[in-house]
Amino acid sequence: MSDIYLQGSQLHLSLHNEKIIVRNEEKEIVREVGLDKIDNILIFGQSQLTTQLIRRLALKKVNVFYFTTEGRFISFLDTMREADFEKQKYQAKSHFDDVFRLEIARSILSTKMKHQIHLLKAFDEDKMLSQEDYQRFNNSLKQLETAVTIAEMMGFEGRCAKSYFYYLNLLAPSQFRFYGRSRRPAKDCFNTLLNFGYSILYSFMIGMIRKNGLSQGFGMIHDDRHHHATLASDLMEEWRPIIVDNTVMTILRDGLLTLKDFEECAGGVYLTQHGRKVFLKALSSRMLEIHSFIEEDRKRYSFIYMADMQILSLIKAFQENKPELYIRSYTG
């Protein structure tokens, strides 16, 4: 049994002889899949399903998850299939296991910091940053490896993040310079893009967590808050630099957005309709790019597929009580 990922906005899905027939906008058949071979359907974009197919999927206990083209989770068609409480039982047990949580937090946060270093080096074409600058990150990584509490780790990560955004500001085009992080509302154009991208990444992770039958509330790093999907916040951490920060730096350096694509309103800075369209297109492309995300693995994956693999590895780590089974992302 497997999942179907549909990433074309003009696809049309229908039912014929217990098979899902996928057609493009020219009505040509591009794929046929037997109903007995799938667990879930994940739709990114505006693909359409016939009423007959939806009814049959419900009877077959196949859930359908809807995302926007760029990955924001919208909703899902719940077939009322029995929830996998066994997974959530192991997840809850791991949530209350301080040793397990500590190691998962160490894995995610150290990976995030390595990605931040990699991104800075990739965009530092003029060698503005020195080895001493990068040494700050390496020192934080060493401290993270010996930390004995998550709070201690978050302190090291927080100090590293301040340095990271300071350097990122130096590498950004001059008209998009910013001075630290600002949220709700953003005080500058750069933070507007970061906040928008992070909100989509967070929403995407919520959808993938739901798809895999886990609880959103039993997180590993972040503290529980009312109406906050803590596990989604955890899982998006290492992907912030790779998916969102990379997209923001690329489109600004390539001149795809200008100051005219932003407007001030109610004490904050917001994207115009055109600006939103440009950014969402770029973010969607980034999420669908194929990369080698697993060290020493020659296979290449999209971020969407890799994120799903990570959650499955986390489930296995829960079940076997082995945090080392969680797959870290890798960018070379």
C-alpha cells in the first residue's frame, strides 16, 4: 500500500473498474492506479475528483488531503477509517520521555544550524564573512552536542539564530536590509517574506502529520500552547533555511520582487497581490525541486516526499524507542 502525490493543478481524477484514472487538461490518461494499492491521496493544486470516485474512496477508507500548489494544508476528506491509536500511544510515550526528546531535539536543531551555515556560504559570493564568523556557529554546534536539557539547547540555537539573521541581512540586497526578526506584523519586507513562508511550511507539516496518523500536540522540542501544533513547529525547524530562507534570498537577488511589491498597512509591511503570486510560485518550485537530502543516499527526492519519509522515520523511532532512527535532512 502507498500514497499518491498529485502536483498538477489541471488534473482530473475519475473511477473506472476499481481504478483511479488520472487525466491531464487535454483529457489524456497519464496514470492508472488500482484502488486496492493506495492508502491516501495528496493533492497539491486544483485537481478535481468525480463524485463517484470520492464515494468509492470513502468506502475503501482512502483519505484525500488537499494542499495549495505551494504546500499550504487546506483540509482533508475523512473516510472515518479507524484512527491509528497505536502510533499516537508510542508518540505520547516518547513525548514524556525526557531522554528521547532530548536526542530528537539535538538532531533537529543541529541539522538546522548546519543548514544555516550552508546557506550563508552559498550566498556569500563576495566572501564577506570570515572563518571567525562561521566559527560562532561551530561553537554553538559543539555546545549543542553536550547540552543536557532542551531549554539549554534552545538557548544555544537562539543565540546562533541572532548571528544567522545578522549575517543574512548583510548578504541581502541593500534595499531589503532588515534588523533582526519581526513578526505579526513584520516591520520590513524581508521579514514579511520569512513570515509568509514559515506559515506555509507550518501548515504543510500539519497536513503531513495528519496524513500519517500522529497527534499534533505531542511535540519533541516546543512547549505545548493552546491551539498550537507543536510537532509541526518541531519538524519545520530544519527546513526553514532550505525551503523558505533560500527562496527569499533567491527571488530578492534575482530581482523578482521590488519594493513596489510591498505596502505598509496598520503598522506592518505586507505583500501586494502581485508580490504574493511571485513568492508563492517561487516557493512552490523550491518545494518540488529534486535534491539529495539523505547523506550517502544516491537517490534524489523532492522536499514534499522527504518530509513524509522523515515523519515515517520518526514513527519508527517512537515505536522502537530509538531516536537515532529519525532521518536528518542533508544538503551536501
